[in-house]
Amino acid sequence: MAETNAQHAAYDSKIEGNIIFTRVDTAINWMRKNSLWPMPMGLACCAIELMGTGASRYDIARFGAEVMRFSPRQADVMIVAGTVTYKMALAVKRIWDQMPAPKWCIAMGACASSGGMYRSYAVLQGIDNLIPVDVYVSGCPPRPEALLEGLMKLQAKIDKESSALSHFKTEAPAEAAGVPA
């Protein structure tokens, strides 16, 4: 029995014009993961490390995420960096709701992930109580390398997602009526 190849692209050097064959899902996910536009939600000290990630030493541009967008309608990744208080939580939720789909969230730091050292009535104990989180980056504050690793984990997650084409599949008429095929 032949092994299946996990690679979804094929290249034939004998064909003129450098043609690559692939699936539409694979091409769409490749474009999505290599052109992430982060919405930085810098709420505390983790925001300084987030800014450092965009500097030349760490160069977040290698991952296609250098276009920091401060407009939620132009962003697709929210990076929540720092302590989220209940007073700020409604603003974070409003910005998240304004972002177009598909969208992803990175919780950067201990405070964004679990409330950190602040066990008080004023601090939200994890942004995942408010919005769905795709990747958690640990640390207090996490170094820029940790954020880049989290970004790579998000890219791997996006690569495995189904694209918009899967949403257009329709059920067979017999299945829709409840009749087994």
C-alpha cells in the first residue's frame, strides 16, 4: 500500500512557466498565515515587549505580521498584551467584535492569560473569559522571541484550518430530509 504524501503542492520542472498545482484551501491558508495584520492591545508592561518585537533585532516582518493596524476593521489578529481590567474589558470586547472574520487572538503574558499576580476584583482573570484565545504566550513579561514563537504556532494553526470553501458545501437532499443514504 502506497503512503500518502502530506504535502499539498506539486511542482514539475518539465513544464514551461513554473506551474505549481495545489488545493484552493492550501493556497488560501498560505496567504492568510503569511499576511497577518495584528491589532496590538497593549494594556501594560507586555506592550513594551510587543513593541520590541517589531524592532529590527527581532523583525516580526519575517512572518508577514509587521503591518500593525490600529483600526480593528483592518486587523485579523488581536494581540492582548498585559493586564485586562474590568473597566477596559468592554473596550477590548468592542474592538474584537469590530474585527472582520476570520480573526484570531494571542494572549501575551501571564496577566492576559490568567490575571497574573493580580487576584483582585478589578482584574479579569484571563482574556479567554471574554474572547476566544488561539495562542497563549507565557511569561511576565514574555520576551519578543516568545511572541514570535506564539506567532509561528498561530501560523501552524491557520495552516490546518479549512478555508471559506468548506462553508459553501451543501447537504445531500436525502440527508437534509433525515433519510439515511
